[in-house]
Amino acid sequence: MEKTNKQSEKIFLGLGIITIISGVFLAFENPTIGIPGSIVGAWITFDNFKKIKEK
């Protein structure tokens, strides 16, 4: 297993939350870009939240 830095996981968790918020706002102007952006943000958030809870 590789070593992971807990601080970097928290940073990526925050980045995922920011991506979700910006994707929602962008979806009002251009749904083609905003909705996939929110999905990616949700994936980043879920993945890093799972890693933080695992430890």
C-alpha cells in the first residue's frame, strides 16, 4: 500500500466541494459544462471522504 498524506486528502476534499458548488452555478448558464463538473466534484469529494473516514 502506498502512504497517503491526510492533509492532502483534506485539500482534495475541499477542492471537490468547491467543484460541486461551481458546477451548480455553471449549470444555470451552460448545463453541458456544469452538470459533468458537479459529477466530477462529487466523485472527488466522495473518494477523499471515504479515505479520511477509513483511517
